[in-house]
Amino acid sequence: MPRTHSGSCQCGAVAYEADLDLDGVIECNCSHCYRKGLALAFVSPAAFRLTSGEGSLSRHTFNTHRIEHLFCERCGVQSFARGQTPDGSPMVAINVRTLTDIEPWSWTAQRVDGRSF
Ligand SMILES: [Zn+2]
């Protein structure tokens, strides 16, 4: 069941709340996710609320440029990305490592072979 969690970048400029389920976390081995160590939970835009920091976000895109990887321009931490699911629905990918209300590693990620996609 999704629960409301809060999270932020390291310096706190970017903060958010998201209704998410820690049972569906994935880690991906693509050239981007693997380097950043992202552990991602996917939610609909309605389940995501950016509470501060829209103006502090820088973006990075690559490959098909369908996903905006958004990171804090001050501390460099990526809290989330905005993009689309394969069927075209908008989604937000939360980096659960930036959640501030759970213990570290209180989730288990499934490994996804994004490198081969
Ligand atoms: Zn920051």
C-alpha cells in the first residue's frame, strides 16, 4: 500500500512529498542510473508534490530524452526524475535514497537490466 513519505536533496533546497510503495523499488544498470546509484520508486504525477526547490533544479537528459533527470544545482543530488512510462503515461521516478523519513536500506530493490534496453 502506498504511504506518504517526505524527502529532500542533501542541502535541503529541493524537498518533496510522495505517496509511494517501497515494495516496487528498482535499481538499474544503465549508464546513468548505475553511476548515480539511483534506487527508484515510480509514481503518478498526482502522487508527487514538490514542496520547495523548483527554481534550484537543473536537468539532464540522454538517449531518447523522454526522462528529465532533475538534480539540485547546489548539492548535485537527484531526488527525482519526470518522464513517461512505456505506454506514454506521465510518471515521476523517486530516488528513495533521498527519503528522509525511513531508515537507510529499509527497502529491497529489484535489479533491472536497463543497459540492454
Ligand atoms: Zn541540494
